[in-house]
Amino acid sequence: MEKNSMIDWKAEEDTSRLAVFANEHFDMWTDRMIKALVIFLTIVGIPFTIHVLLQFLFSL
């Protein structure tokens, strides 16, 4: 009897782990994080790229 309950618990545990990623709240927070990263990389990336290009041009 103990063995069957352990198997049932394990099967239930495997499905509940993935259920965390299948809700609308998680999708909303993921979208916000991706937007924030894109904005951050745009703000930081453009001046850094200009800096690297200018350093390369000045070293010639």
C-alpha cells in the first residue's frame, strides 16, 4: 500500500511543477521582465557600442 501511495504522490508532484508556468500571472511577469531587459539593453547598449567604435577609430 505504501508503494502505491508513493507512486501517486510522485505523479501528482510532476504535473504540479509545470503548472506554475501555465498561468496568466507568470506570463504577465515574464513579459514585463523581457520588456525591461530590452529597454535596459537599448539604453546601455547604444552608448557602449558608440564608445567601442570610437575607441577603435581613435586607435587607428
